[in-house]
Amino acid sequence: MPALAAAPAGAASCRPPGGTAAGPRPAGLPLVELAQVEVRFAGVTALQGLTLTLRRGERLLLVGANGSGKSTLLRVLHGLQPFDGRSRRHPLQPEGRAPVVAMLFQRPFLLSLSVRQNVLLGLWLRRVPRAQREGRCREALERVGLAAMAGRPARTLSGGQQQRLALARAWALAPDLLLLDEPTASLDPGAKREIEALIEQIGADVTLVMSTHNLGQAKRLADRVGYLEQGRLVAVLPTEQFFNGELPREAAQFLRGELPWS
């Protein structure tokens, strides 16, 4: 299996966090290409024959039933999951460096440290220069509204606050590709709205791939929507076409089941 290209040490410092919520940028040059990707777990096929081109600046949301392969695909894109097939990460243009990748899980893993220390540790692991860490940590916490809680133990935060901290920790790394695995699934409606608003803002600065069971969320956030079924990527289409155009039979049946007005 070809290994995914790793970001060089210190790469996160090449593009400091920043930017505004200007909406999705037009999709640009290819960022990641997958071809005929297969993943098996103890005889169970989690992904089969999956081919996908992810372009710089786009927002791709993945939908499908539980067990359809959404989380596995995100792990393949990150480099956490071994697979058969081919993968290529393109150097950024005009920067000429490998893309920085960060991933956020449904239940964020936070250490028994303060809010501030959880962010700083991520920057240290990414080998961001010491002189930049405090400033980037502070800016990230301000962006998600947690600057006043920097000294609190991270595990005492509410569920929504913990997810905001996880977003801050990922965004502080200045990722070029941000992967989100159902980041609002376990949150109450108010916290979901907060996280979705942050995702929309942060997604203006990065290439974003996110799995969700919330089809309204997909309509609001996505440039393209991908539908997976039993490990196969059945459709990847612009959002308007996915919800209002012709679909492959499996995707159309899924929408009819999920959207009572269809």
C-alpha cells in the first residue's frame, strides 16, 4: 500500500491561522486523489473500489447509513487507516509543500490538562516553533469563544465546549485539510448550532471533509455531497444536484427514506 505523504516538520508554521468567514471558495487544484481504495476488517469490507478526487478549497460532506464507510474514508484521508489501492497528496501550489491535515472526532479526546495546555500540546507535537505557540493558542481559543476558560480543566467543560476546544486545537495547527467525523452528533440543538457556525467559518480557510447524518447540515455546509453505501462511494455531486437532481438508485432511495417530503 503506498504511504500517504507526511507533512514536513514545522510545516504548520508556513500558514498562520486567520481569515474570515467569506463562504466557500471555488474548488481549485486537486489536493488528494484516491483510486480503487479497499479496506477490510476481519473479513468485512469497509471500503471497496473507492475513487475520489478532493480539490483544494472545497467542502465535501459525506452521508450514508451507519456502517457505510464514512469514518473509514476519513481515516484513510488522514493516513490513520491502512488500505489497498492508490493515494496521492498533491503539494500545495504555489507554496510547494505537503498539505497539513487535522482530524476531529465525534467525541473529542481531551487530556487531563487545562484548555490552554490541550491546544499547546497539539502545537508542540506538530513541531510549531516555541515562539509561535502561545499566540496561535490564544488566537484559536478566541476564535471559538473559550479564551476566558483557558485555565480550566478541559474535561470539566460541557459537551459543546469540549467540541469547540477540539476545533480550536485542530485549527491552531493551520490545517490545509480538516476532517470532521460527525462533530455535532452527540450535542444538544444549541451546541449543534454553535459548532456548525464555527465549522462554516473555519471551512472558509481550509479544505473540509465532514461526515454527518444531518441532511440539512449537508445542504447548508457542502459544496459537494458524497453518498456511501456498504463501503461504496455511490455518488459525489454538487449539493444542489444531489438534493434536487437525478441520483443513482441507491442514493435516491436513501433520500426518500431520510427526507419525508421527497
